[in-house]
Amino acid sequence: DPERPPKLILLDLGLPRMSGFEVLERIRAHDNPRVRRTPVVVLTTSRSPGDVRRAYELCANSFVSKPVELDDFVALISEVRTWWLQRVELPS
């Protein structure tokens, strides 16, 4: 619902129907300014400098590489959640 966008978007680059970059472009071009300013964390297995650069050029708020081990992944998600949903002041 564009009137109640999420507080945070975790976006993988490797999506089945369109790339994460295309999704990010659509978010940033959305008609609703609340959707456009939703923080987007790119969370992906890529470590490519080109992917990092492109994500930031498309106004991603951060780029995080997924760890391989499940325990590390769970810890990372907890850190992202704490940072973006508890520490950072986001617009309403």
C-alpha cells in the first residue's frame, strides 16, 4: 500500500523476474514521495565493486553482502534491524 510503505526494504539483487536494480529504480521513481524515501538496504551475495557503485548511484541507503553461514546471517539481520528500526530516526 503506497499510503503505508514499509519502514525499511531489504532488497536482494538476484530476483527471478527483474533485477534488484530495476526494483530499486522503480522505488526511487515512485509517484508517492513516502515510497521514494523508504530506506533500501541492498542485501546480496554480490561483492562486485560495480554492483556496489550502481546500487549507490540508484540511491540505495546501504549495501551489505550476505554472509554464507546461517548464524552469521541471523546476526547480520539483527544488526540491520537494530540500526534501521531502533537507532536511526526515519521520516514518517
